[in-house]
Amino acid sequence: MKVFLSVVIISFLFAGCSVSKSSFRSSHKYAPDEVGYDYRVFENVLKESHPGLYWYTSKDSMDYYFNQGEKQLKDSMTEPEFRKVLSYVVSKIDCGHTSVKASRHYMRHLDSSRFQIFPLSLKLWDDTATVAANLNRNDSILKRGTVITGINNKSIREITDTIFQYLPADGYNRTHKFQTLSNRGTFGYSYTSLFGLNDKYTINYVDSAGDTRSVTIPIYNPLKDSMNRKPTSEFAKTTRKQRKQAELSGARQLQLDLANKTATMDVNTFSRGYRLKRFFRRSFRELHDKHIQYLVIDLRGNGGGNVMNSTLLSKFLIDKPFKLADSLYAISRHNAYSHYVQNYFFNRVFMWFTTKKREDGYYHFGYFERHYFKPKKKYHFDGQAYVLIGGNSFSATSLFTESVIDEDNVIVVGEETGGGAYGNTAWLIPDVVLPQTGVRFRLPLFRLVINKDNPKNGRGILPEVEVKPTVEAIRNGRDYKMDKVKELIRIDQEKKKG
């Protein structure tokens, strides 16, 4: 349940960006009857098993989008072209856990191919786009923080509105889509997939005097750039233990400022494999022993993962018993297309022993609907906590945020979470492999309602203190959300002194 979207989007957006070095031909076209068969499997599997197919989009509307997708299958198609059709339809479900992925043979082709790349990474929000990074390192014009107003005679608004038609998200969440495009590389791959890969691009930008100007820039060639760089063998010199430690540090880290009695806990995933339970226990013991008064928990890059890990973190902050969800259920325990669904047997066995059919006709996971988790007494954090969230905060991170946001000693800061406030479709998410093309899509099997009293408005969890990007902050490379938290801590410290 982690933030996978950038990788997923890139996997389907590599269309036309490569020169093959493998035997697989990315230009291979599938006949209409082949893509037609796969499309019928795709549609029928979703209608039979997807628990949130009509959660935000009516059945009539989804039938319309399914029909629109089918109308595009009249001619032979390459795999990227077919994935583009599927992605358009999937985005209309408004489910962030349902997405399209390249076939395995296409992914192997990508691994052995060389790509030319759109050179700019952008930070986007509302109607603003600024340069976050420029792969053309000698470009003295389009530097970090430069406002971009258009590309190749299309406005940024026109470009993002088009790309958004192919990006999945929980409900009607635009913050998540803006953040997905802002994740490194995603905008470029998305743009070139939908608008084409060119040798040069005309960029409209705002100069330092506030005037709109244009400049033509070349495509980025990583092969040419790598030939000009000095080779490095630093990574090869590291041991397996050092690489594992670097991986763990990248996933979770605790930093202490003993002079100010402040700690910052970066938690970039709740997934298994990162020793999070041990990390949380040791961290809160250290916070207790060092008499830390202020704790900042940074979840801006946390796309979710194992809910038992996010629940354990909640236990150290919350002061009352809490539930993970008001309801958790599947609409079916069987699938007529089971031979295309990965891990079908094990998922079915799991559902058979853990779910029970209720009067509403759904198969409920009763344990999580009834069970209350108790706060940790030992090393419980009673100081002031600040939780940093944003568009990449997804899935289990939304569950954690919802569980602590009403605590008196917790202040949630940042932007709307990418994960839905009302709930999501998740828990078990196998891949479905389409038989003719090998294209895959993720199929969540459970619907989870976090809090039935929350408005079902398609939004994420809104912060108590909203902090949005500014052009100046991007230009200067400032962590504007962390700056706000530091300001809140200073205010609180001064208040206690006074």
C-alpha cells in the first residue's frame, strides 16, 4: 500500500521514448481481437470484484467510460497504446489503489533500452508550475524556481488537465495528482507519452522582471551525458551491511536536537521489511529517556504499507482506544477469471477464514470492524507532536493521520493527504495479468471505511495548519512545511516561557 504511483505511471508512460537493444519489439502491434479479448477480461474482472467501482462514479457513468474505451480498439495497437486506453478508464474509478502496469516482457525491454528524456522536473500546484530540476546542467535560464507557463503552445493548465485524465487518485483528490506529477521524472514521462517526444521543446517562462518569454531547449540524452561524467565506484565499495543500513535509514530515521528538546522522525513507509516495530519502540524509549518535549513526524513521502505498523505508531501518541475502520469488506470471494488473478488461491483461502457474509451481501472482515487498539502505556509520548502530511501521504498513512488528528497534543501540518479521508479500497491487492498482451492492473479486493461520520466528498484528510508551496520557497530550496513547524515550536516555547 505504499506510494507506488510514480513508478506505475512511468511504467505505462514510456511509450515511444526508447531505442530497443533487446529482442522484444516495443512497436509490436496486437490485433483488434487480441486487445478486444483483454479489454473484456479487464472490464469483467473490475465489474465482478472491484469493491469501489461505483463508489465515486455512478454505474451509468462507468458503463459509458467502459464503452468509450472499447470504441478505441478498432485498429491494431502497441502495448503502450493499449495501456493508455486502460489507464483512461481506470482513472474514472477514482481509486488510488487501482492502476495499470506494463507487461513483464515490456518491463524487461525497458531495462535493456536507452531513453531520451524530457529534461525538466516540475513542482506543480493549483495553476502554478516551477522548475524543480533541469537535467541540462548548462542551462542558465530555466533554473530552479523559474515559473513555467506553457510548453509547445499549450498552457500548463491545459497540459495538467489532460494528464489528470490518466492518473488514478482516491476520490476527487487533485493534491495527490499534482504531487504525483511533481515526483521526480513523472511529469516528463507523462508529458511525452500524451503529447509526443520531440528533439526540442519551446518553453514559456516568467523571467526575473516578471515578463513572459520563451526559449527552445533540447531533449536530454542520458547516454551522451554519462559519457562526459567521470565513472564512480563508490557504490561498489560498500558492503551489503552498509547498503542495508542505508536502505533502512532512507525508510525511517530519528534525529534529536537535545538543546531544544526536539526530535524529528522521518517515516517514509509503513511497509514490511524495514524493522519498523523495533524502530518505533527504540525511538519512543529514547524520546522518553532524553525528555524530548517536541516530536515532528514527517510522513510527506509515506505512501502507506502494513497497517499494523501504522497502528503501532498511533498507539504511542493516542490517549484512548481506537479502531482502524468502521467497516472492511469484499463484495465477492470468487472470480470467474481467477486464472488471470495472481495469488488467487491464497487470497481466497485468506478471505474464506477471515470474512463472513452479512445481511448487506458483502463479506466483512469482522475483526477490524470490532477490535479496538489500546494506547501504549510504556514510553507513550505526551509532549507536543506535529505530523507533516502531503499529496504523497497515502493509504495506511491516512489511517494513521485520521487516528491522531483529534488528539490535543497533535497538530497536523502541510497539505491534504493523497489517501481518502472517508476510506479507500485496499488490503489485498493482487495483479491481474491480461492473457493476450500481458498488461497488468492492480485489483484491490476490500473496501475500507475509516470513519463513516467523515463526509464522503472525495477529499483527503485536510491539515489543521495548511502550508502550500510558494515560488520563492522552491527557488531557494527551502523546506517550507518544516519551516512552519519550527515556527510553531518557537511560538509554543515562547508561550511557555512567558
